[in-house]
Amino acid sequence: MSKGYTLNELLIITCAKEIKDYQNVILGVGLPTTAGALAKALFAPHATLMMESGIIDFEPLVPLNHIADAHSCRGFSYATDLFTAFTMTYRGFVDVCFLGVGQIDKFGNLNTTCIGDYYHPTLRLPGSGGAADFIAYAKKTVLTLRGGQFVEKLDYFTSAGYLEGGDSRDQSGLFPKGSGPSMLLTTKGVFRFHPETREMYLAQIHPGVTVDDVRKDVPWDLKVSPDLTQTDRPTDEEIEFVRRFAPTESVGRSLRTELAIENALNRAKRRGKA
């Protein structure tokens, strides 16, 4: 009988399958590192994994604590600086990058700066960091949306997707032709971008999810692929790798926080008794 799996495990494994052998991949902290480690271990052994800080061709050992965490890997080919890591992207050496999303519109433009008015936001987000640069120049950008939202109009335009759609990104002259977001992964499904209109459409739904469930989150008339499929079930080998490499990523942020709080309270109680 096949193993059961969590939603977070499904998301990590689905992301990992976007990495192909021999590609150069920039990885951030959290889900991207686990996805990269899984891809390298199981189906893309010659992929070159890179940290945003400039640690190149590293062999993952444990999840990153920060973007320059050399202690998280078994070793690496070489290390450079942040400036060189970014200029590698500008010069076309990065095949795949991963970005989290606060808000996203139908053409893959992103907000990771704030929710609400910039000067009086209801929520301040992490900001751009390297996001605007990576989505601008990486050949392929994989987006993840786990706590963000679809919107008709961004509260703040942080990073450029396909601008107004169609060929507007290419016509702007600001980005390499053919670059831009390739996939958006959410807790309900997988979205792709139409090759001509560049509008986002639903390509896959996760097990147990309906198209109506997805439409409830999207404020425009969402296009659905005529060849809509269900996201592949993870294999036992994939699930076992994620649990061994990043058990806290497997359970997810909410349960991880809940367990951490419970553990802290238990330790406080023990100290009180002592």
C-alpha cells in the first residue's frame, strides 16, 4: 500500500519536478531548497544548485537557515559574492529560480512588498530582495503561493511577470526574450501561462480539489485547460526523501508553529517544577 502524504509534501515534490538535469538553479530558504535537494537526489543528478549569496554547486545536507548557509551542505564547488551571483543571472546563466508570492495578477506580475496602501499598509511583506532580478533574467521562474492572493490589480508592483500580457514583456526591451514565470503552484493546483496571451490558466488540480474550489480564489474569469489533469501522486521514494531531509517542511508551517509552542510551554513547565 502506498504511503499517505501531506499537502506540503505534494507541493515540494511537484516543485522539484520543474527542475531538469543539467540546469543551473537558484534556491531560496524553505520549500525551494527541499525541492532542489529532492530533484538532485532522484532525477536531476547533474543540476547545479546555487544559493542566492553565491555558494555554487552545493550538495544539500539539511535545509538552509539563511541564504548563505554553508553549514547546510556537504560541500560546494566554489563560493563567490552576492554581486557576482546576481550578474550571473543578468548574463543568462540561471535556468530556474523559485519565488514566493504575496499577490499575483492574471499575467504573473507580483507583489511581495505590502498589502494595502504603501505608506499605511495593513501588512508589510518581505519586499523584493532578489525577486525582481531573478524573475527578470532567469530563463524560467517557478512561483509558489501558499498564503497569498490572486488580485485584479496589485497593491504594489514589485516584480514583473508578463506586464499587460501578450508580447508586452518582450516588447518592453527590458528582459531576455522567452524569460518570465512558467508555473504557479498553489495549495489547490498548478497554473501555467498561455504561450500567446500570457494569461494564467489552470493546468492541474490537486487530489480532492474541484475547479469550483479554485475559481473561488480568483477574481477574474479563470481559463481552464481543456486537458486539465490531476497532480501526480508522490512516490514512496519521494515522500521518504522529503521526510528524511526536511521533516519540518513535511508537516507545514502551522503545525510546525503549534508543535514549537507546545514544546516551549512544556520546557517552561519543567523548569518551573525544577
